[in-house]
Amino acid sequence: MLGFERLRFPFTFMGLMALGLGLWVLIYLAGHRGLDPASQVVGLVTVAICLGLGVYVLVRRIRRGPQH
């Protein structure tokens, strides 16, 4: 309707950003050991989700190629 051509969602960029965010939060947690336990758990869950998504996206990109 609006005349947009084919648009590919930038999954590879999302994967790299997820890896970067996960590493950043991990480094932040390592440098701030005085956080309360709830904050540390939230941070570690964020790290696990980000690193998991990033690795999944990049491995999928490597195994299936740029068109999938």
C-alpha cells in the first residue's frame, strides 16, 4: 500500500547487538559485585537470554546462509 519494496529484517544485526548487550551486562555485573542478589539474578537472566539469542541467530545465519 505504501510502496515499500522487499524489506529484510536485520536478524544478523540483531544477533550482534544481542551478543554485545549480553557481554556489556556481564562486564557490568563483574565490576559491581555489591549489587543485591535480586539485581544480580535479573542481570544474569538478561545475559543468558541475550547471549542465547545472539548465538542462535549467528549460528543459524552461518549454517543456512544469507537468504534464510
